[in-house]
Amino acid sequence: MTTTVANNGQAQQKTRVSFKIPLRVTLEEATRAILRNREGWIGSVLVAMMLVTAILGPFVFPIDPNEQDIANRFASPSGSHLLGTDYLGRDLLARLIYGCRIAMSVAFGSIFLSAIVGVILGVTSGYMEGSKLDYAIILVFDIVRSFPQVVLALAIVAVLGCSMINLILALAFTAFPFYGRIARAQTLSVKESDYVKAAEVLGLRRMKIVFRHIIPNILTPVIVCLGLDLATMIIYEAGLSFLGLGVRPPTASWGIMLRNGYKYIETSPWMLLWPAVAISLSMIAFSLFSGGLRVALDPKERQRSV
Amino acid sequence: MEMDLIQIKSLKTYFFQGKGLLSKLFGQGLKIVHAVDGVSLTIKKGHTFGIVGESGCGKSTLCNTIFRLVEPLEGKIIFQGRDVVKMDQKNLREFRQKAQMIFQDQFGCLNPRRTAGQIIAEPLTIHQADNRGKEDISLKVAELLEAVNLDAEAAAKFPHEFSGGQARRIGVARAIALNPDFIIADEPTSGLDISTAATILNLMQDLQERLDLTYLWISHNLNQVKYMSDDIAIMYLGKIVETGTTADVFENLAHPYSQALISVIPQIRKKDGKSKIILEGEIPSPITPPSGCRFRTRCKYASKKCKEEEPALIDLGSGHYAACHLLGSN
Amino acid sequence: MIRRKGREVSNILLDVWNLCVEYNLAGKRMQALDDVSFKVKKGEVLGVAGESGCGKSTLGLAIIRLLPSVGEIADGSIRFMGRNLVKLSEQQMDEEIRGKHIAMIFQNPQSALNPVFKIETQMIDILRFQSKHRKSKAKMSRKELRQQAIQQLKETGIADPAERISNYPFEFSGGMKQRVIIAMALSSETSLLIADEPTTALDVTIEAQINKLIDKLAAEYGTSILYITHNLGVLSEMANRIMIMYAGRIFEMGRTQSVLGDPRHPYSAALLESLPGHYTKGKRLLSIPGFVPPLDQLPSGCSFHPRCPFAEEICRQQVPTLNEVSNGHWSACLLDQQRGRQKWKWI
């Protein structure tokens, strides 16, 4: 783009550069990169399916998951109930769809919460390496990490009470040290880079250095971990609900469906099968997706695959 | 009368290793790396001051200390009349507008997640002296890209899309963005091909003339330092062993280390038939430098005095100094 | 001057003919080497010079058959000791050629040594492998191999070899590691040493030591050296003959003094005028316009013509071959071949 500037009576052409790559272009490239490799492609499709189910499913699907139909209980898959019914005659497909919403909410909610808290603490600790604050934060990480995740989550839910919010908070609390550790380790190496030194030489203030130079360069392992953890959190949610310390029944969650199905395993295998399939599928989906995501997020790798 | 832009006086920067508990219990305890051990030099305005030295000589630490990226133990760095070592944060910020650095790793000094344009614009956005709007910054970035012979399209590209020479030029553009008076160039042509290096050398000379820059030029490529520098200092294990104008020093190499170093420069057309002085042994560690003269372990002229007493810089006339006991008698 | 003079440089040790190497990267075919032909005599040092992307490293790797999986020798022959190396199997190369008759050393001594094993473990490992495939000698015990390793270290100038052999690589400096590598690579049986930028990563004084060592040992064992580097200064002192490469082809080849003193190809002349040499600031260096073309987008005809101010129509159309333009001096410039000695003045 050129603008004409008058200078001493002479018209001069001055060139203006645009150096911000529009967000649109970045997203386009990223999407193309994810879809380029096979695992990213499959993962994306599955994750997309699950998100659509979670968001739209309950609005679109006509059957109420809590509607009981005792006469038709333990039904096998049929025309009216595509996946069968459970011990109270509730439609399994409806419960699966609503369960998907719960699983996604708990997984994304807890992971993002723990990632944000973990990264903030980890980067602070890493950047202030050697200070008392650093030691304090590491201490907090180590204390929380020393508890087995599920046991800790159980304890918190037991204290706070069963609800989805509490479950999200509990799971987030057990996971934040891992993100913190990753963020801290990455920060320690990134802060020695020449480009951080260059920013210091230029006189950039510390906070800006952290946000502009450090955080963008430590995110890749965090995001990969995030993708895998999403899968893990679905398992935890299912597990805790299975133990009765997750979401409160009669809410349809995959864990509760497993709990019910396990009791009636001889009467109706369908009650157990569908939630198990759903959980497995979601784990595979997120694993594949996080692999593709890593490639898509690295500008170098992204260019290479596009 | 030429003005002194920077005067460094008896600068010492040490690094302390092994302060932790484990080191004290299991290791050998506190280790002191004598990275810069009493360096004094004067850089005149508009000149290029070259520093030559091998691993462990302290040239990189010297750069970092000048910018206060590491804190010196003692000494002064007088820049335009003020001591950088004693500056507070506000004055330090001002200093960092007037003094800039070009880093050895041409890709490492560029944030891989920012575009070239953003990288070059950064100094302008930090020091919004004239409250520049986005338009002005954009124009200035275009100017800077042109000044280093890069296309305007380069602004939207990421560092990994550039070649070594181009990445180096982005670093140069960033360094001159705020019209500094002083630039430290740390191995500006390392990793570059012969013809790319020539381009960069020409560019740096042009910029020096046009923008009235003063350079501290650090390189292990002796031919290059000889070409670019007006004045020169040769460092060994944290100390300056010889210094003076380039012409003087190369004409009359006084210190045994300088003589050896210059004699092994691979030359295509040898001016004189002098044979190479190939030094024996390895460069000692800066943690345990040899007593007395640090070069004595590899010097064929070493005597008892060299082991006991550290040589001071001896004036050989017209600003040429060398630190060697053998010169005392002349 | 390190260069060896007055030695028996009679027989041809290595005869490379029409060597073509291609890389397959992301679906693109890149011509890394094209029609490369040269000979190396017994006992001589042949320097291979050029800038990045010219193919000099590829040449070294191709001869010893260590090209990465994306590369392949598409055409040509490499005749060595009566056999064509291109046609040998991997096993034959391993047992009979590599590490025995042809050795290679690289730029980065740290990457060539395994950091978790002691030096002695690594050296004995190699010696044992070599002794296993030697039909004449009996199998040596570990003690004997260790003694041999210590002897090798001593010959490369490492002080206290008997003690230092038990060290780990991190306890050695860069120069010392390179000495260990040289000790492992060079033996009395090595006929050809391929050295790919062996001293580029080292300090200047250490560089001088290492080059002196390489030269001394090679002279002792009668080894020929293919010395690959971009540093013309080093070659001017070490090489008997030199060849200058660009974009996968040889542009000029001949005795070192001839090529560096009287370059027949515009590119060689340009390289020499880009060096600071004895000039001081104020004398502008030559900066060759344009850039090295990517290997999959080579220009037509002479690949240098877009950057050459002396280029004419014929340069755009005809791909030059390397021809002998005067005694022992070869050039791949069409204009030079047609018109005879030219003085290529760039500035």
C-alpha cells in the first residue's frame, strides 16, 4: 500500500507495510494443517461430532432422557428406542447424548481452568527462578501432586458436595500442578533465549516480556498435554460418577450410566455397552486430535505440512 | 578532537556456581568463573572497536555486562558521561535506546512466533517517544526494511521463512530502529556464507556512515576484524592482552598470544613468509585461570616471573598496549 | 605452509564419474549433485569448496554411501580400489569399505560421540568391529584393544591418554573431542579420509592444531583427503588441488595456486573478491547479486547465469560441462572455454 506524502513541495511515495497476519489466515492455515495429517483429520471429525452432539443434541433430540417407561425397561435396540432402554425404561440414546454434554462440559471446563491457573503460576515461578515466590509455588505444586488425582478429587467432592461445578473445580485442582510444572520448565529454557535477551536490551518491561515472548513459546507442550488430558478428564468424570461422587443422579452422565449398567449386567448388556463405547471413542478422538493440534500450532511445522 | 563514546574501566564480572546446598555437600563447593577480569578500554565515537578472542575469553560476557544483562562485580562503564553500572531503571531505559545489540545467533534472537514486521516494530512500540500511531510505525518499518535491503513483503513472514543472511538483516533493522549511537555486533557473520557475509559487512559499513554509528565488533574471524575495525583489543581468559589501533597492532604484534593468533589465520595470499605458531595445549578454564600471566601455560617464552606476577599493560607508544613481562625491558 | 610437496602422487585412488544425486523432499525432486566427475590421487589433498547448498556435503556422504533416506544416487559411478562403490551392498560397504579404507569426520565433534559412554567404550567398540572383519589378524582381547586405543589417542596428541581414555565426552574440550574422532577414524589402513568442515566449530588456535594433526597423520599413513569446507584460506594451505562447487555442479577445479590465483570461472573470481583478505574498511567487498537458486528450481543453461554480469545468450541456453582449459586446470564456464583466459573483474 502506498500513500503519497508531500514533502518540500515534492510528492514522495512512501510504502506502508502490513505485518500483522490476519487471524483469518492463521486459522485457515491451522485448519488446513490439522486436516492434512491423517490422525488430525480423524480426530477433528470425531471431536467435532462430539461437540455438536454436546451442544445441539439436547435441543434437537426429541426424547427426554429422564422420561421413564417402566413397561419398556431393559429393551433392546429397536425402532422407537435406537439404543434400547435402561432399568427405568429411559431411552439410552437420549441419556448418551445428554451424557455427552456433561462429559464435554466437565472435561473442557476443568482442563481450561487448570491450564490457565497452572500456566500463570508456572510462568511466574519460572521467570522468577530462585526467588522465594518460586520455591513457594513449587511447594504448592508438589504438595498437590503428591496426592493421587482421583483420591484428591473424591475428597474435595465429598467436602463440597456433588454437583457439576464442584466436580469441575475438584478436577481442575488436581490437574493444575502438571500444567504448572510444564509451564515452569519451558519458561526456564525460553527465558534464556536470545530473543528474550533482545527484548530486555530493547527495554521491554518484564510483564510484557512474559506475555509477548515467553507465553506464546511455551504453549505448545501445554496444548498437547491439554488435548490428552481432555480424554483423561472424561475418564475421571465417568469414574467419579460411577462411584456416586460425581454428578448427581438422575442426571444422565456416562459414569452414572455405567454404574446402573454394571448392576444389571446380566439383564441388559446394552446399558453397559453404550456408555463404554462412548467413553472409548471420546478418548481416541481427543488423542488423535491433540496429535494433529501440535503440528498445527507450530508455525514451522505448519508451513511444512501445508 | 575525537570524542570518547564509551570508557570501560577495570570491569569485572564473575559468575558463581555451586552456591546451593547440594554443591556444598557433594560437590567442590563454590566455583568462581572469572569471565571478565579487569577490562579497560575506550571506544571513540564513529569508530569500530574490534574484540578478538577465543572461547572463554569473556567477550560475550563483556557485551552482556555493558547492557547490564548481567551485573558486574566492580568497574565502570561510562557512556556519554554517565556510569551505566550505577544507572537506575529509568536511565537504563534511556541508555537502551541509544545502545543496541546484534546477537550471534541470527535466528535465536528472533521470536519464532512473531512476524518480521512485528519484531522490527517492537522497539518503536516500546519507546513511543513521539506517540507514534500505527500508521507511522508501519511507515517506519517499511523504511527500515528498505535500509537493510529487504522487500516490504518480508514484514508478514515468520523468521523460519528467511535465510541466514536475511534473518541477520532483520536483527540489524531492529537494532537501528531507534537511531542508536552505539551498536555491539556479536559475531555478525557467523554461520553465513562468504558472499552473504560480504553483503552484511557492506551493509554495516553503509549504516555506520549514514547513521554515524559506533560499533563494538566481536568476532573470531581475524580477517574480518582487521577489515572492519579501527581499533582492536585481543582478549584471553577475561583479560585484554593487547590493544591499540588495528594498523599498529597488526604491524607490530607484541604479545606472544597475538602473534600466535594472527599467524594461524588461514590466508589465501600470504604477504609474508612467516610460519605458523601453533600453540600447544588447551585453553585453560576460566574457573581456575593460571596464576600470574594467564597465557603462560601455552607460551614458549614463559619464565618464572610469568608464573608469579601478573603482567600489567605496557605502553608501547601511540595507544598500543600489551601485557607481557618480556616487553618490559624494551 | 602445511601443504605436502614432492610426494609420490601417482596412482588414482578415487574416480568419480558423472555422479548424480537426488533428494525427494515432500514430493519434490531436488538435484543435489549433477554430473560430478573428478579424480583423487593417492596421497593428495583435494579441497572441496563452495557455499551452502552447493552439494559439497552431499558429495562426501554419497561417496561413503551415508546419504539420508530421502537421497539416492541416481546415476554415475564411484570407482575406488577397483570396485564401483555405487554397486556395493550395505553390508559390503560396512565390512569392507567404511571405517577401514574410507573414513569420514564431521563438523560437530559432540554429535559424533555418544555422551553416555566413556571414550574407551566407544573406541574399543569400533576397534573390535574392525578386527572382526579382518581376515588376517586373530581376535584381540579387550586389554589389547584398549592398549591400541590408548596408542591411537597418544598419536593424536592427547596428553595422559591412559587416564583420559576413561573419561566421558563431556569432560573433553571441542578440540580434544575432534582428536578422539580423528583417532577413531584414521588408521594405517585408511586410504581416503573425507573431512566435512572438521574445524569450523573450533577456535582459531585449536583449528590450526587439528589441521596440522590431520595433515601429519595423513602424510604418515599415506591417506588421501577430501577436505570439504567453505573456508578458502584453510584450503589454500592444506590442499594440493581444489574444486569449487555451485548448485550441485563443479565450476572449477585445478591446482590450488592456479584456481585461487588465477580463477577461470566468474563465480570463483567473485568468491575471492568477497573476502576481506588484506583489505581494510572503506574498500567495498563484492556482494554477488541475487541468491543461490533452490535445487528444484535451477535456471536453464548455466545455473549461475542469472547472477553473472558476464552472462551471454549461450549461457542461458547451454548447460556447461567441466573441461580442461589449461594444464590440470578445469573450468565449467562456456565463455572461458570458448575464448580462453579471461580476467573476470567484478568490481
